[in-house]
Amino acid sequence: MRIAVIGGGPGGLYFAYLWKRRHPDAQIDLFEQNAAGATWGFGVVFSEQALEFLRADDPDTVDAIAPRMESWKNITLNLRGESVEIDGIGFSSIGRLDLLRTLQQRASSVGVIMRYDTPIQSVDQLAGYDLIVAADGLNSLVRRSFEDDFGTSLSYSANKFAWYGTTKRFETLSQTFVQTELGAFNAHHYRYSPSMSTFLVECDLATWQRYGFAEKTIEESQTICEGVFAATLEGHPLASNKSVWRNFPWIWNERWSFKNMVLIGDSLHSAHFSIGSGTRLAIEDAIALAKALEAERDISAGLDRYQSERQPIVKKLVTAARTSADWYDKFPEHMKLGLMDFAYSYITRSGRIDDARLRAMSPAFMARYEASRRPLEQGGSQR
Ligand SMILES: Cc1cc2nc3c(=O)[nH]c(=O)nc-3n(C[C@H](O)[C@H](O)[C@H](O)COP(=O)(O)OP(=O)(O)OC[C@H]3O[C@@H](n4cnc5c(N)ncnc54)[C@H](O)[C@@H]3O)c2cc1C
């Protein structure tokens, strides 16, 4: 079988590696528009299990990546200078470039042909391939070329965000909420290597307009954000990598394949960065696609199986991501709560965690939260 993979992000690289490893006779050509060492963004997070979901099928890849990851057990919420830790919500992280380099080495070791600096301008360039795997990200050329056939929907969150890095090392994944005279900001920040952290800044549209960010250069915006989060950064600068202000795009496709083309990862669906699952979803899509193709005799049946088996799982996660993003869309309102109520509102934002589960998962936090409620329940004062 001849397969073209468009996109050298986590989804494309992992699919190419996986298929070639299991089918050494197949020809897999991967096309990436950028150079091998180029990437946007800084680090990415995974929930506590990190890449353990890969271990059963692919222990070598997990062993290659796991030692390079940072991990921690708690989340820290900072609200107007006060802090609270929520225990038991572990995450792991890795630099995006580090992850891509490891996946590139693995793909190359099994014989995938990787063509960097090679943008695909039209799917007609790929005539003759049996299968085209569109792992070409949020702005997918394949998806945009056949939107009606894929049943694509696209909308945007109202909040603005910019993805920075910083040399300041944070002990846990942290969320810092800051009120300024012109409006409210939030930063999602966590270390992804011993010496670097991701620092993603978010604000609502009204705040963004009051700051006049539309007219500011990347450098001017960065300087303003350094000022807003001066107490958090403690003198460390922000680092930029195409760190423009963006609105989070919500992408969904009713049909996951058309003719011999199939969507995986961000080209297919987006999951808000607040749940830290986009990279994992892209890798899991790649695995699901490979398994579905192997389970059927012909490609078309394999593509149908990929959608029918994987779509319900992805739908659940995307729904959770939307609920989480809704909370962030209203974060200036939530900031009016006292610290403990704010933290409780944050951690229950998906609507899927009840108090009993929270007590088991985050006993220290829940003890503090429930203690903070007691005076109120006894007719006492504010939390
Ligand atoms: C601000 C922000 C923060 C995020 N934080 C996290 C996080 O903490 N944890 C997490 O898991 N995920 C996070 N994500 C999401 C994560 O980055 C993506 O979900 C993940 O990278 C998707 O992988 P992918 O392989 O589908 O696409 P991508 O990683 O986007 O890769 C697509 C590749 O295709 C290439 N390409 C595109 N068009 C063409 C073309 N025509 N020809 C050739 N090449 C092409 C691109 O250059 C790119 O390399 C975040 C995303 C954003 C925007």
C-alpha cells in the first residue's frame, strides 16, 4: 500500500511510524511544510497517565519519551495574590519540539520517508497514493478543500489567547488570575523542561479591546503581558514564538473520510487547551486509524470502521473541552468569588466530578474547602 501523510505533527508522525513498523513493505511518504527543527508553541501537557496509554502496544516509544517529561501531582490556583493547591490532579509535560524530535527519530528508524520543507499545495499532487492521511492540523488543506464532503463546522471562542514561554520554572501546573484596571487576565503556566515553562495568556474580548491589542506588535503585547504577570514571572521575561493573539477554533467534522482521504488530530477536531488533550487525541486517532485499517480487507471499510469506533470516544472529550472552555469564557465573572469558592467552581467546571469523587481525589483541598464553608453554613461570615 502507498500512503501519503500530510503533516509532521504528533498525529502524522505517529501514524507514519506505527504503520511502517507493522507493515515494513508499505511505502509511507510524510510531507511537512516546515523544516524538521521548526515548531510553534512551547510545551504541551498530558493528564497524569501521560503516554501510558501507549505502553501496551509501544513500550519503546514510551520509554524514549517518558524520561524527558516533567510531572507533578497538584494544580495551583492563584487569584488576586492568594493561592490554593488542588491535590491529586497530576499532569506531565514535554517540550513540543522535544516530542516531535523523538517521534521523527522513531519514524525514520522504521523507514518512513520524511520530506520536510515540502508544503502540499493541492491534493492533486498526491494522485496515485492509495490513502491520504490528513494530519495537517487546524488549518488543514484537505479539510478546507472538501468541507461539504467532510461536513465541517468551524466556530471560534470569544476569548483571546497568546502562547508564550518563559525561563521561570513553576513547581506545578498553575492558573493565575489577575485583575487590572482595564480588565481580567488568566495565565495557564507549567514547566515543560528543567529550565523552561509554557505561559499561555488569556483574556476576554472587552479587556483585549481596552488594551488596544489589535494595534500592538507581538513585542508590545508581550511587554504588556510581562507587566500584568510581573508578580508571577518574578523578573523572568516571556519568550515569543509567533505568539500572536488568537481565538480558539472549534473544529468538527461529521464525516471523517472522503474518497481515499482521512482526517486525524487537529484537522478533524479541536479540544480546548484547558483540558490539555490535543496531542494525546492526535496520537490516539493515529492508533485507531491503523487498527481499523488492519481489521478490514479494504481501505474504504477500514475508514468507516475508524469513524464508527473512534467518534463516540472523541465526542465525549470534545464535549468536556467545550464545558471547560465555557467556564473560561466567563472567568472574569468567576473571579468575583472568594478563593475557595472560585477553586471549587474551577475544579467542578466540567460537571463530571461530584463531591464524593473530589473527596477521594483531592482530600486536602476538599478538607480546606469544606472547612471554609462551615462558618457560612452555621450562619457565619464570608469565605
Ligand atoms: C495554545 C495551544 C496550547 C495547546 N496546549 C496543548 C497542551 O498543553 N497539551 C496538548 O496535548 N495539546 C495542546 N495543544 C493542542 C496540540 O498542539 C494539538 O492538538 C496537536 O499538536 C495536534 O497534533 P496534529 O498532529 O493533529 O497537528 P499539528 O501538531 O498542528 O501538526 C500539523 C502539521 O501539519 C503541517 N502542515 C499543515 N499544512 C500542511 C501542508 N499543506 N503541507 C505540509 N505540511 C502541512 C504543519 O506545519 C504541522 O507541522 C495546544 C494547542 C494550542 C493552540
